[in-house]
Amino acid sequence: MNKDRIIWLDCFRVVACFAVIFAHTAIHAFIARDPSSLDWHICNCCDVIGQWANYAFFMISGVFFLDPDREISIDKLYSKYIKKLAIVFLFWFILNNLFFLWYGGKLFSSNIFASGNIFVIARDFFLLPTLHLWFLPMIIGFYISVPLLRCITQNEKILPYCIFVGILAALLKYFNVKIIVDFARYIVAPCLPFILGYYLMKCEKIRGKTEFALYALGIIGYLSMVLPTAYLSYKEGKPNIVYLDECKFAMAVAIFCFFKCRVAKINFSPRAKSIILFLSSHTLGIYLLQTPLRCLVHRYLLPINSINPLFSIPVVAIITFLISLAVTVLLKKIPWFNKYFI
């Protein structure tokens, strides 16, 4: 076992991975139900519970890649991390699209092959939505920016200033001033989760009042998506999802704080640590596999709309997680596949 591992961060990664599957499972049930029903409101609450997960991965990336004490050269960034993720993204993007071509659904238009022109078909194929794989290009963009962002984290005076400006910019994007909106959306705000993840990690201690305030913001962020979604969906008579990035991020920060302040104090047994590290080392594979495998679980094992969502959502999410884990373990045993594609 690697003694340098931070166990609570590995726990955080595993929980975030499961939260992604949980949210995707809930949204599938959410869309198919009547907004006036109790089951729909349960699905709405469950869906928003997992919306923090991708921001959690961003914060974890910031912890490791923005630490000035870790030597990460530009050459290593491109030759090891960016190259690997680019190959992974392209491979799984093609594989996912082929799966949905077979599976059916709304991803493919019925006339994708109508032209008969192989170049037009290929163009339309590669212009399809990336679905859950959007996360990979986002991380690649972060890796590209790491040398610049490390210039910020190396300066103890500039770091808190940058966090303040990032939060301010994220809020100012709601004002109808184009230059502020562009500044917020495209320059400062996207870097905030990575920088704040590193900053919170480096804080030796989070004070009790600060911890409570972060939990409160997380709850406010959760309610700020659940309640407007319920209201607008009821008003329009159809599902109308309200996702706010700032609210998702507030939830991620609150849960990060909980793991740092509370879970970090748990004295895990050697066996528990081994299980946590095992699961953590397979989270990328689980993330890549979970969407097609969840669809197969819906179709062949447990149709999610057939029973109460309080039961079906967690059960389908757990089954999907375990099957994705099992397939990932098998794929990792293939040396060349493990090296390039997972």
C-alpha cells in the first residue's frame, strides 16, 4: 500500500464516482414521469443530490496538479497525462456512439445514413453529443492550463486574491454586461474549482464557523436547483431542469469540506484502506463504462420506471457501479488496453 496516499481524498473520489451514476440514473427516471406525481419529486431530489460530482473531480485534480511541491514538467503533462486522456476520449467517444447506434434512443437521427456518403456519415458521427464524456476534454483543458495556474498557487498572496476574483466573476456573469460575462464565463470562473480545491487542501484547519457556512451554502445550492425545477416543471406540465453551475460547485465544496474535516479523522483499518484504494484506482474506468452499462441494466435487469424510485434509483445505481467495476477490472488485466484506453 502506498503510504503517501491521502485516504480521505480516495474516499471522496469513489463517492463522487458513485454520485455521477446515481444522478444519471435519477435523471432517466425523472424525464419519464409526470411532474405532478410524488415519484417525480423523488427523482428530482435524487438527481440534484449527485450534481456536485464532476466539480469534485475538478477539485481533486487541483489538489495534485497545482501543488508547487510536486514537480510536473510541461513535457510530462503532454506526454503522460494529456496524451493518455486524448486517446481515452477518442476511443470511448467512438465506442459510445457505436453502442447507441445499436441501442437506439435520441442520440442518433433516423436518417444518419440517408446520404449514403461515407464522409457525410463520418462527419455527422463525430459531431454527435459527447454525453458524459464532456468531462475528459474539460480535464485536458485544465492540464494545458496547469503551468499557468501553478504560477498562481506558488504565490500565497495572489492565490486568495484569485479565488476572490473567481467567485466574484462567477456571480457577475448574471449581469448584462458583455465584457464581464465573457471574463467570468471564459477566463476566471472555469479555473476556480481547481484552484479552490488546492487552496482548501492546503488549509491546515477549517474553522468551525467556516465549516458550518460551507455546509449551509451547499444546502442552499441544493435547494436552489430542486425548488425551481419543481416549480417550473409543475407550471409548464413537463420536466424543466434547472441546473446552476454555482450551486453544483457550492455542493462540491461543502462535501469536500466534510471529507477533509470529518472523514479524514477516521482511522481506517488496513483492509478498509485496501478496498478504498482499489475502488479509487478504478474510478476512471467506471466513469467511462457507466452510461452504456446503465442503459443495459434499465433494459434487461430492472426497468427503472416499473417500481418506486426510492428503491429503483439506488438499486440500479449500485448494480451499474458494480458491473462497471467488474468490467473495468477485467479490462485492466489486458496490458495494452490498460496502458492506452482505461
